[in-house]
Amino acid sequence: MASDQPLADSPTSNVAEYSVGEISQAVKRTVEDAFGRVRVRGEVSGYRGPHSSGHAYFRLKDDRATLEAVIWRGTFSKLAFKPEEGLEIIATGKLTTYPGSSKYQIVIDAIEPAGAGALMALLEERRKTLAAEGLFDAARKRPLPFMPRVIGVVTSPTGAVIRDILHRIADRFPCHVLVWPVRVQGETSAREVAAAIDGFNALAPGGPVPRPDVLIVARGGGSLEDLWGFNEESVVRAAAGSAIPLISAVGHETDTTLIDHASDRRAPTPTGAAEIAVPVRADLEAHLAQLGARLAGTVSRLADDRRSRVRALARGLPQPDQILALPRQRLDGLDGRLRSSLDARLAERRGRLAALGAMLAPARLSEKVARDRQSLGRLARDLPLGLSRGLDLRRRELAHRAARLTTRTSQRLHGDGARRLSQALARLDRAAHDKAGDATSRLAEAARLLKSLSYQSVLERGYALVRDADGTPVRGSAGIASGDRLAIQFAGDDRLDVVADGKAPKNPGRQKPARPASKGGGQGSLF
């Protein structure tokens, strides 16, 4: 029976036996040998950005199938064009399998957009995203400096663009130009352009490398793919965040990139950027000359107008003589009144001075001093007697009052009261004695002061007083005639009567007055 036949007799008993790993490796070799490097067109699906390891995993699909795709970390960092969800791309890479999940996949080496339509769609989507963030707002744009001293240029150092810019700046307004060399096409162009913009902004004002006043980012014309580096998000954000005003001059006039929207000014060509950055020096010189001529003409006309107005005002003013006539007349009148007032004031002062001089005559002073001396003498003689009499009177009054006290009062005062009474009497005597001594001292001081102020003390120093027959002091020889009787008074009561002979001494300048043999001498009048 068939069921009794051994398994070795089965028709599949001759099929080779493989392990799972062997099958996977065999399939892997077959796929890689059969296809090698391929270009696959499809839509990116399931892309969430790079993994934490740096690798990127997603799928390529069309309307009939799905293909797993992977981009290793080293390759992903070098891609000029990054995958985006829903974007149709052409991926170039190697077809292989992944034994861990029995799937086949493509390891991508390069990515490019599937066509201009896809690039334009991506460009429009990116433009809308950046515009929504406000990077393209007109309020963010800054005015360009009118005459920059330093211009920074970000472009390729070997192309015709930099030569056109330098030539145009030299023709219009020569200034200092700094060139930051970058690649303007290729995978690293966007990164280099963004780094150049940030590098110029990092320069410190006044440092060894001058900080530019304006930046120019320039490139020649090209296709959309050639200019794609200036549409990258890093370049747009660097241009929008630049603190230095920036002019974009990428491509020809019809080419538009995202950096044009983020820059402060867009130029149609690199040459146009140089024309926007600097003015024309010849035009400035002509304009300044025109302004100088207008200023000179304006100043001249203004001076003529002011001169005419001054002349008109001068004609309306009165003559100086008319203006000064009345004040001059008043001044003359005041001058006459001042002279008469001064003369009257001087005469009044002279009269008052003569009256005061008459009051201070030596005869009157002598009489007053004599009267005061007599009064002081009488007071000096009468003061001790008066004080003694007053003291005796007080003592008699006290004795009389003591006698009138009753015996009982006397007994009451016999002890401590008697002692107090005797002490009071003793203090009274001392006070009276002290008061008399003080009055005597003051009287002596007044006498000494009177003596020092008296003309007698002057006479005691060797001077003499000359009087005429009427007793009036003689002040000089001008009023003395020959034969006039004169009286010469010396110190003390010494007096000598003489008669003037009217003869002047031979040498008045050297003659000395002779000293008389008498007690008093004479040196001429004190006054």
C-alpha cells in the first residue's frame, strides 16, 4: 500500500536543503548582482526626518508598489537636496535586501527632484512657510547707506561676477571691497553662503578687518537647479537675520530666488547691485557744485536784501545831532547848577569849619580846662569829707535806731542777733571805704586823662604858645606887624611879653630857635 512506502521514495527527497540565513544571503547576492546601481523615481512616503543615529528611513512609492529606502548618515549630510514628505524624487543608489525583515530596499547615494514642476512646488511651499514666519516682511528691511566705506561681497572669486562688481564700483565711487569666496553651485554652496553672511556680521566695528557697511550676495545666471542653493532655508534665514544691509544679485533679471525676498534690496544683475550700493562720484560732485552755487547766490541775495533794509531803516532814523541836542542842553544846565551848588556847599563847609575852629581856640580850651580842674579839685577835697560825714550820719542813725530798741528786743538780739548786727556794720564800713577808694581812683584817672589832653602837656615837652594883645593865638608871622605886642606862654605859669621887630631871620631854613635861660622855652606856635 502506498501508506506503507518509506519517505525516501518521495519525489522531493532529492531537493537541496538550505538554512534561512543561506536563503537570505543567496537572495541578497542575486538582487545586488542583477540590478547593481539603479535610478528609481517615486514619491517620498513616511519621512520623519533623520533618525537619532543620523540615518534616514522612508519609502518610495507609486500607484502600484512600495520600495523601502535608507540614506546613511555620512551620505545624508552631503546631500544638496534633502527628501521631503510627498515630494517626487529620482533616487540613485544600490538595490539590496535586509535579511532581518525579509525586505528589499534601496540604499540611496544621491537625490534630485523628479522635474521642474516638483521643484517649483517645493519652492512655493517653502516660500509660504518662510513668509508665514515674517522673514519677508517689508518692515524688516533696512535702508542702504548712501556712501558706504566698506562693501562686503559674497560670491565666487573666479567668475566674471566679481570682476563686473569691482569694475563697476571703481568707475562709480571707489571704496574698500572685501570678498568672501564661496561656491555658488553644488552641495555645499548653501552652507558656505550662510556662513559668509554670518561671518561678515561677526566682524567687530573698528577691528583689524573692517566691518562692511553693506553686503552683496551675487551669482551669475543659471537654471533652477543651479540656483537652488540660494533657495535653501539656511541661506534665507542668514539673509533675514543679517544686521548689515544686504543686496541680493542672484541670476538674471528674470530669475527669482528666496534670498531675494529676505534681502533688504534686490538687484536684477550683479552689475546692478554695484550701482545700487554706491552713488556716482561725478554726479555728486556736480550736485555739490550746483548746491554751492545756489548757496552763494542765496547768500548774496540775502546780503543785498538786508543791506537795502538797513538803508531804508537808516533813512527813517533822525540825525545824531538832533538826538543829542536835548540831552546836551540838559547836561550844560546841570553842569552850571553843579558848579554853583559846589561853590555854595564849599562856602557852607568853610563857615562851619571856621566856627568849629573858633570853638577850639586855645584860650577857650584853657578856660575850660581850668574850670574843670577847679571842679575836680573841689570834688577831690570834698569827697573824703562828704563820705566821712555820710558814714557818721549812717552810724548815728543806726545808733539811734539801736537805742530805740526795747530791752526785750535787745535781750532777744543779745546773742546771735548782736553778732549779725556787728557784722553788718563792719560790711557797711568796708563797702563805704571801697566805694570812696573807687571814686578817688576814677577821679585821679579823669585828672590824668584831662592833663594828657590839655595843651599844658604839650608845652611841657618844649613847645610855646604865642598870643597877641587880645589873647588870640598867633598861627603864623603873616599877620604880625612891627611893634605888635605879643605874649609867649611856656610850661607851667611861665609867661614872657615881647615886641615884634618885623625882621625875618637871614637863613630861615637852617636857623634854630634859641632856648631862653628861663624855665620855659619856645619853638613857635603849636597851631
